[in-house]
Amino acid sequence: MRSMVRQAGARHTVLVMALAAVYGPTYAAEPESTVVSEGSVTVGVDGISGDSNDRAQFGQYNGLRAVGKAAGILDFNYYRRDDESGNSLVFKGSNLALDTRELGLAWKTQGNWKFNADYNEQIHYDPYSVNTGLVGFGSTTPQVVPIVQGSGSDVDLKVKRSSVGLGFWKSITPSFNFEANLKSEDKNGSRLFGNGFTCPSSIAPGCQGATTSNTGSAVLMLPEPIDSNTTQVDVRLSYVGEKLNMSLGYYGSFYKNSNSIISPNIPGGSLYPPVGTTALPLSTGLQGILSNPLALPPDNQAQFVDLTGNYALTDTTRVKFKLSYSQARQDQSFDGAGLTGASAGVANLGGAVDTKLALVGITSRPIPKLSLLADFSYQDKNDKTPLAAYNLQGAGVNKLTYTNMQLPLTTERARLEAAYQFTPEYRGTLDATYESLNRGVFTPTSAIEGVSAIRQKTDETGVRAELRRTMSENLSGAISVASSSRNGSDWLQPNSGTGVTTVTDPNASFLPSAIFPSTLANRDRNKVKLTVNWQAAEGLALQFLAEGGKDKFKSPTSYQQGLESAGMDVFSIDFDYAINEKWSLNGYVTQSQQTQQQSRSAGYVMSFKDTNTALGLGFTGKPSEKLEVGGTLGYMNDSNAYAQGLDALAPPESIALLNATGGLPNVVFRQTNLTLYGKYEIDKQSAVRVNLVYQRSTVNDWAWGYNGTPFSYSDGTTLNQQPNQSVGMIGVAYIYKF
């Protein structure tokens, strides 16, 4: 509620008095004063049902997973404006009693300068709970202690972020202004991480395989210890002229990680084999491999400068442009990080990637009914990281040495678009696009595994047509179709350590089991989209959307190996209905499907389908002058189906396994949310708000547990999420305005 600022003897809350002490005294205002102030304080409590397992989904991001049965509510907001001087001040805080608290300050003189500052905290709890015997959980020196499943300690994986931001804007002249922003964020906690190895292996010939008395493989949870800082700087000088608008900017990102490696302590005793409930001694060589240090994200930085702008050639034609240059560097010392084994004389990676970008475009309206657009961009990413022998495989006479791989990339993009207003009811748009990616020359001294071929260059062309019609003042719609095709240069067969061989006849050079990356394969893409906006009645508005698309991949050989096709379909309806001046409704229904068809020679044929259905209904109302109510009901069902078949050359054991299990079960996630609120105005300065929240979640993910059996690591550590979760919350808050 707004009120004229009164003399010092007027009633003020403690908060307002504190603000006045910080930002200056509040002077007496004559009746004609232009100074206006208002503010509010909200205090209350939330009561929450269930424990941390019941709140695994509900409490991921809102700070309410581990607060017990109650949590405090504390918010405030203060606003002060002087219309005569143009000064204004906004100071606000929310969620101050939780780990998701926010503080914000904005102080400015209209058209002259502006200063803002903010402080934010966020916390993310992993929805999966951990039961483990690990000593030093979340540290850089964890010690693995084998346990019987479920007999360890329950711990949470969580990451907390704390950030401070400062911003300043200043008008230098009517044409020039300057802006600077600084943000620093600290991140602490732990997240899911680990290592594993299976013996025997060509890269570790001394590691022995599994026997009836020894386990030759292991998977261990070693949570990543997080203690890092990211600082971002953004500075920009802008010019606004009669015809020319232009800005020169600098952006820098600096990442500092206090933890460089994880040094696990793996006991020389026993771990559990993949199948079986009896722990077995480790095979020869396995303990040493599992005890190797694990590198964490290294310190790095990136700096970026750009010049952007546009120029009005005429009243109907404008040119835009952009030039930019960036440097990304990663040169943290190996010795300083605790890493050994690098080639002689190599102190750090020396990672360096320089990127240059140039863009030019033009928009024009040569006649009132015709709009034209054309633009072209060129980007060159130059990987200047020095080559060194990091990949060592085998031993003795069988030892192989490979270097890192440089990954340059040159990208060219072009677009042409024309839009024409045929009649007041019909408008058509036609555009064409072109994209060319050149990945440079393959590093001959490097190694590549997992794919049978690569490509240096791919080109993609596309076309899109749209027709938009206004059928009446209350009904309009549009339909668009788009098609694109990607192909590329000859396939290259990598020969690790010696380069590549150009393949002109893939059928003669590759086996049916050859694997070709889907991102490089020839692909045809077709999409269609329909939208309708309908003002069905004076208070009722509806929006319809239907969209479908399909990708078809072409293998370079006669046998289709890998990803064959992918599809996407979306349908949705949204509505807003104003029943009268006091009551309104809104809602939506949407369903989307994503599909993938892929095959493996002498293996499985997979048909993947992800179906997501969501609906929501909300209302707001004002039953009386002092009472305001509202609420939302939402439901979401996401189901991932894995229909499996077998290739004609599949071995008998694969046939027997599929017949015995029926294939992979569905992964299903369902959630229902109900929120109700009511706000009652006691008087002009105070009100009471009541919130009711209910959430129910169902989780069924065989990747991390099946039929109540959690995922188990080789030391007995388990990862689990309660399949059915239900949370209720009631909040009562008092709001005081001044």
C-alpha cells in the first residue's frame, strides 16, 4: 500500500528504520511531495509431512527436503520513489529462512545511472539416496569399506550454490551508455561419480580376469567432491545514433576448482562380483588400477570480445553485423594437481582454442507487402592444443603410444527468407537455409575407438514454407512444412596412430557390424506444424498446437547399423477463461512422443518410445472484497518403452535371454501436484495467507533399481529412490504492509 512519507515520529517497522539508516534519513514530506514509499514483511511457517525419502522429488530444488517437519517463512519488500529527482530504490528478500534465500537491491536515477546487487543461494538434492560404508564420503581421499547391502550409513548427494552479483549502468551522453556486470558463484557439495574396470584388457595386460575364486571387475561409487568458484565479467559500451546502433563488449569466464583429483583408497581384501552375494578377493592388478587417481574438472578460463550493430541504409532497409573473437584456455599444472605419468617435458595440457566469428545480414521491405531477410555467418574454431603422448596402451613390445586429438571446426551458415502479405487474411513465408561443417584434418598420431568411420565435412540444406491466415477477428492459424537433407564428404576409416584412409566404396571396405556416427550420417528430416488461436467467446481464449517430425538416417553400407530413424510428435491445447470479473480459469493438455529405431548387427533391434502426457487446471477468484483464492492441479506421466527384437544373426544366448526376460521393462515417472491458496485482508495494512500443497510421485527406473532391489556397487554401496512418494504441506503467513 502506498503512503506519503511522514516525519520521523510516524509509525515505522524495524525493517524500515534499518533501511533508512542504510540508505539515508527519511525527511518530512509536505502534501505536495513527490516522494512515495511502500513495503511489506511476510512471516510464517510451513508444516511438511514425510521424511527426506518421501520428499526426494518434492525437495530437489526448494530447500525443503531435509528441514524436518517445519520450515520458516520470511520475505520482505521495500520500494521508494522520488518523482521529482527520478530516484528510486527497490530492496527485497525471499525465502530468507531457507537454503534458497534471495536478496536483491536496485537503485537508480531514471535515464542517468543504475546500480543493482543480488545474493542468491540454491541447493540441489539428488533424488537418489546412498547407503554406504565409504569413509570420507564426498572428500578427495575416500576409503572403500565393503559392507553387507543396507548395513552402511545413509547419506545424501547435494550441491549448494552461493552467488553474488553486481551491476552498473551509466548514460555517458544521449548516444553513449556503459554497462558492467560481475557475478561470482561458489559451488560446494558432492554428486554422483565413480570408477570401474573389467579385466583382462589390452590397455592393462597385467590385469587378470575373473575366476571362481577372484573377481576381475568392479564398479565403485566415489562421489565427486565439489569446491569450486566461477566468476563472470560482462562489460559493454553502446552507441545509439540516428541510423547506426553499435556496441562493443567483453565477456570473461574464470573457473577455479579447489579439488584437482580424487585419490581413492581401495582395500586389498574383497569386493562383490557382478553376480553373486559372496565377496571375492580382487584379481591380480585390479586393485592398482582402481586405486589410480581420478582427475576432476581443471581450472580454465574463456574470454570473448565482440562488436555488434546495425545500420539503416534507408527507412525500409537495415544491415546488421557482428564480429567476435574468443580464447579458451586450460593450462593447469599436472604436478600441481597431483597427476603423474605425462610425457617428458609436458607440464600441462596447454589447452587453447581460438574462435573467430563474422556475421552480416540485411532486412528490407522493398514494397509494403514484401519483407526480405538474408544473413551469412562464418565461424572458425582453431584448436591449438599441443600434441603429446597421453594415451599409452599395452606393455613391452606391444606398447602403443597415441597423442591427444585436435578438434578444429569451421562452420558456415546462410539463410534467405521472404514473407508476403497476399491479402489482409493471408500471409506466406518461405525461407531456405544452408549449413556446412568442416572438422579439419584428422590428427594422425591420435587414436579413435567406438566407431568404424568418420567424416571431415557435412553439408545440410533446408527449406520451410508457412501460410498464416486470419479467418476472422477471433480466429487465426498457421501451417508450416519444413524439409532438410544432410550429406557429406567421403567416409574416412581411422587407423589409430597413422591417420585415415579415404573410403569410396563403403560396402567393400566395411563389415555389416560397422558403426557410423549418427551425427555424421546422411539424414533426411521432415516436419509439419499447425497452430490455431481462437477467441471462442468474450472471456474464452484457446490455443491449439500440433507438430510432427521424422528423421531418416542412411547408412553408407547396404546393412543399416545403428540409428535408423527418429521421430517427434506434439499435440497441445491451452485455454484461458474469464468467467466474470471475479473468477477465472486456465488449463492445458499436452502429449508428446519421441521415438528411435536402431539396430545392431548380430544383436538387438531396439524401438524406443518416450510418451509424455501432461495436463493442468488452475483457477483464481475473489469471493469477497477481502478474500482472494486460487489453485492449480497438475498431472504428468512420462513413460519410456524399450521394445526389443533380434537381428537375424543374433547368437543363441541373446535369443535365450530375450525369451526368458521378455526384454527391458518400461521406465515410468508419474507426478500429481495440487496447490491451493487463500489470502484474507484483515485491514489496509495486514493480511493472512494460507497455502496447501500436495504432491505424489511414482518412480520406476530399472537402471537404478528393480522390483524393490536397489542398484548395488561392488563394495555393497546401494543407490535407491523410494518408488512411491507423497508429501503434504500447509503454510500460514502474516503479511504486514507499510
